[in-house]
Amino acid sequence: MRLLWLAAVAAFLLDQWSKFHVFGMFSREMVDRIEIAPPLLVFRKGMNTGINFGLFSDSSGAQPWLLIGLSVLLCTALWIWARRAFQLRIEFFSAGLIIGGAMGNVVDRLIFPGVRDFLNMSCCGIANPYVFNLADVFIFAGAIGLVIFGTEKKRSKKPS
């Protein structure tokens, strides 16, 4: 479980540091777009009030609290699952990435009108209109890790 907490804290701190640093650059330069390595990497100022890609955005004021509660509930369920069922280090690490990323976005929802997004990546003539943040990267990477490596025990239990 120590690895889970280390990964969670590292993901959370990296996410918050990156948002603080990049949004500080936006403020200092008085811009909403900074081209780092266009079109592969562009920083674009964004605020996501919805779930993912701005889906289900709501201006009623109740939705942020629903999303915060859902995030905390899912992180708690993942932590319980990890304590009961995980055996591999990569499973604990993956769960930590998910929890740290989710908590990074929860902090944004508590402080700001939504989640601060800034990463935009396009390639090969396809212009990606969406922005995301490091928390989203950590959540995605952790989920992929659980899908790929979480089934290893099941495979080893099958008779040959």
C-alpha cells in the first residue's frame, strides 16, 4: 500500500504544480495559448466544468459537488479494492496514479469553477480541439495499467 500512496501523492503534486506553473505563464504573458512544439504540444487555457471533454457541463451549481462526491467515492472504492485484492506492485502503482489524478481534479473543482486544462496535442494533419491536464494523463495511465497488469494473476491461474 505504500507504493499506492507514494504514486498518489506524486501524481497529485505534479498535477497541481503543472497547473500552477502553466496558468501562471498564461497570466504573466497575458495570453491563452503558448506554442511549445506545435502542433504536437500546445498549451491552451481551458476550464472544464463537465465530466470529460466538457461533457454534461452544467451551470446550475450543483454538478461540481456531485462530481466531487463521485470522485471521492470512486477513489475510496479503488483504495478498498487495492487493499483486498491487489498483489502486484504495478497494481498498487496504477491505483495510486488514478487516485492522485482524481484528487488533483477534485482540488480544482473545490477552488475554481472547474478543472484547469492546458495540454493540447495534435498530429498528422488532425487538429485536436480538446485540452486536458496531467491528472487526466495519470488517470488514463493508471486505468490502462490496471487493465493490462491486473489480469496477470487471472491468466496464471488458468490451467494449461
